[in-house]
Amino acid sequence: MSIVDVTFTVNGRRATVATDPAAPLLEVLREELQLTGTKEGCNEGECGACTVLVDGLPVDSCIYAAGATAGRSVETVEGLADDALGRDLQAAFVAAGGVQCGFCTPGFLTTLVAVLRENPAPSEQEVRTALAGNICRCTGYSQILDAVAVTISGRNGR
Ligand code: FES
Ligand code: FES
């Protein structure tokens, strides 16, 4: 294992971490940068709890090599506090009961921010398809879909 400096932007701020470039991004975010909002679930790319955005696209940070972030922009759930869409989604999740234990929530929120930036008015089927990699064991998904619908209609003035 070789340790190298990896420099990237996280939530708008430049960060340099000394890490094995093959180490999971999830580990670097949580243990080196103390960004513990991103959760570790299955640790094998199946549940979506660890989703973050890299250059705007959702990735499973548990299976994404930290070295691959060099020169890129990473957004975690913590960064959504500074994002109007992220704040709207969070408020809608709370209002609709889309957060129960909350373990899956950071992954859903980051995925949805990417989806709604790309298409501000997706159909329910498009939302379901986009969320296929995010597992929630508590809500039965309907409250999450309700929260997304409220966010979409609120942001589109409907
Ligand atoms: S913890 Fe990464 S996909 Fe489950
Ligand atoms: S709210 Fe508990 S897993 Fe989704």
C-alpha cells in the first residue's frame, strides 16, 4: 500500500488527504474529513446509503477509489445545506415522513439532487428508476416519493 496526497474539492472547499489511492472514498470522507453524514451500509455497492456526488453524478462511495477524486468535485449530504434544491428536498422529506431511522436519507438526498438538477420535472417512473440503487428499510418508499413530488411541484410553481 502506498500513501499519496489526493487533492479534490469537497462541498466547495479544497481538501488534501494523505491516503492509499485505492481506499474507499467513504472511508476518507468519514475518517479523514469527519464528514460522517455519508453512511456505511452494505459496503459493497448495493444499498446506496453511501451515495455522494462526484462532478455532479451519484457514486457509491464505498466502492469508489479515493484516488479517483483527484481534481474533482465531491458533494456530500453536508453540502446540501448550502444548496436550495437540497434544502427543499430535506424539508419535504421531513414533512412527508420520508425520514424514519434516517440511515438511508443522505443517499436518497444526494441521488435526488443529481436527478432534479438534470431534470427539474421527472415523472414518478423516472424518479423510481433513478432511485433503484437506494434501499430504504423503513418507509416503504411511498413517503419518499411523496416528498419528491412535493419538491417538484413546489419548485415548478404547481
Ligand atoms: S454502503 Fe455503499 S452501496 Fe451500500
Ligand atoms: S428511513 Fe430507515 S432505512 Fe430509510
